[in-house]
Amino acid sequence: MSVADRLGRTDAPDRPAVAASAQPPAQVRVVLAGLTVALVLGGLIATTSGTTSFTLFVIGLALGLVLFHSRFGFTSAWRQLVAVGQGKALRAHMLMLAVACTLFAPVLAGGVTLAGPATPSLAPVGTSLFVGSFLFGVGMQLGGSCASGTLFAIGSGQTAILITLAGFVAGSVLGAYHFTFWTQDLPTGTPVSLADTRFGYLGAWVISLAVMGAVVAATYVVARRRRPPALEQPPSAGGAARAVRGSWPLWVGALLLAALNLVTLVVSGGPWGVTFAFSLWGSKILDVLGVDVKSWPFWADPANAAKFDAGVLAEKTSVMDLGIIVGALVASAAAGAFVVHRRIPARLALGAVIGGVLMGYGARIAYGCNIGAYFGGIASFSLHGWLWGLMAIAGTVVGLRLRPLFGLTNPKPADSVC
């Protein structure tokens, strides 16, 4: 049985068993090691990059904890919806987004955060958005995870996802290299905010909740027609032990992720994001190898150049991503679920690489991933967030058809697992 099978609902819930030779390490030692890494890395970030970066790292730790225990999936949610018509996880998305919109609206309307002016996640509606989000949707199903899912799965010991991350980083760098082609040489529109009406953020909030209500209603209509299997929660410890060793309900994950995104907005001035760090990490590696990445138009942009020069221990998404990995590591070990995979089938590895490249490239040219564009965009009342989600679902349809080529199974109406 694979780690993903043991975890239950993750962004890689149906990978073939690849850990037959893997033996669980001493979980207590892993917890202690994880806490040590958190303390050392947190101290290094605090001393070199300041209080704000350290706070964002701590938020990342909390996100890793929540993502692991709630198994809050984006990839699996769309796969379940498309494959068998199961919409429970998508309804959890709508709860998360509804709460986030409610929390974001007064902050964005006020325009002030601890880091200065509030910056909503707005992006142009153009060719790059549609192509990039579609590619991301395909890549999610081949790579077995989304952006946030990749990070917490790695922290949980799923080494197969390290291959996805490698592809993710490579695709993100390639997307940065091609960025101006997609955003300048091809038709590109302007950002569209639902708050840009006479009713402002109140009107945008009403419209957003109405759309979310319609999505929820649609999932029930689909369920009545297709009669999907139940989306079951993995077995959980009872009582107080559940908080440490058990699986949390989806609605708990939805509420906590929305709250942590708000904290990110207040602390950093903008919503939570993930994939910019992958472009940074990969470009830093190329820079060390002698590639003049700073001559690329993407990194020549003053804002991006400042982030590049600040480094991986100062850039917002980078420190938060590191926090998510470490937080998930500690959470999984404390739950007794940290297991390292040592043997990975070739077809699975190939799918992971291709999926990662598609996600990385798609996220870069689409101005974000399932977190920065979908979650952050919709919470910021940006039209591009909704369009990103629609195209990712379209990509999921294609991705499901390609999964068997890489030894990956799809949910079937008779299945009762997630």
C-alpha cells in the first residue's frame, strides 16, 4: 500500500503502490528532526531577512499542518468531479472561497495591511491565462498533485512527488524564459476586478457568493444524475488525539486555509502564492551554473529583479513554501504517517516529470497556480481566478484520458475510495 493510500484523500490518492520496500522510520526522530529544521531555518530567515519573512515562514508551517491533516486536495477534487461526478471536495473549495472573499473584502476595501497597501491578486485575461491554466489542469492529473499538494506531499515523505517538483521547477523556469512571448507577443487583455463597479467590494462579494452558490447547486444536480460513490474520510483517531494523529474534516481545512490566506494578506500585503518560488529556485540554480538569467525580460523586470536579488530566504513564496514542507513533515511524522518511497516505477516517474513541467510552465504564463490564481484570484474578486478554474477543469478532462498511459488509474463509479 502506498503512502498516498495510507493518507487517504490527497492530491495523489490513487498512485500505484511504490513503497513495497519502504520501512517507516522512527517517527519520533523524524518529528524531532523536523522541529530542529524549523527552528534552524526559522532562525536563519529571521536573522537574514527580518521579522516579516520569519512570520511568513511560520504561516507556511501552519499551512503544511493544515494541508496534511485535512488532505485538502485540488487535483483530486477536480478528478472526482469529472470522473464520477463526486462534488463534495469541490463544495469544500466553495466554502473556502466564500470565507476567503468575506475576510478579504474589508481588507482590500480598506487598502492597508501591515506591509503597506493591499495588493489583490489580479491578472490580465488573455491567451496566456487560458493556455497556461489548461496546461496546469492536464499536468495536475499526470503529476498527481497541484502546487500546494506537491509541497505537503514531499513533507509527508512521498518521494515520487520530488520528481513532480523537479519538473515543476524546470517548467517554471522555462515559463519565465518564454514569459514575454505569451504576455506581450500574443493577445493580452487587462485585469478585470469584480469590485470595479458602483457597488465596490460589497457588490463583488454578493456576485462571488452567488456564483459559488450556483457551483454548489450544480454539483448536487450532477450527483443526482451520475450517482457518485461517497467521498470517504480516512480512518481517524478519536478524541483529542484526532488533532495530532487524525484526519480533519474538509470543512475544517477550508476554514483554516481561508483564515491563513487572510493572515498572509495582512502580513505581506498580498494573498498566498506558491509557484513564483519555483521559478526563483530554478533560476538561481542556473545562475550558479553560469546562465545569465537576469538578462531575461522576466527577471529584468524591477519587481522580479528585487525578489531575485533578495534570495530564497527572503522572497515571500519561497519562505512560505519551505515552511509548508517542514510543517507537513512534522505533522505527518507526529501522525505516524511519514514513510519514504524508495522505488518508483518508470512510467510513474515519466508522468510525474511531464506533469510537473506542464504545471510549472502553465502556472508561470497563467500568472499563478491553484493557489495564487484560483484561490487568491477569486478571493481578490478577480475574473481571472474563475476563468483559471474553468480551464483547469477542461485540462482535467484531457489529463484523465492520459493518466492510464503512465500507469495511473481513474476513479470509477463503483469505487468507494477517494
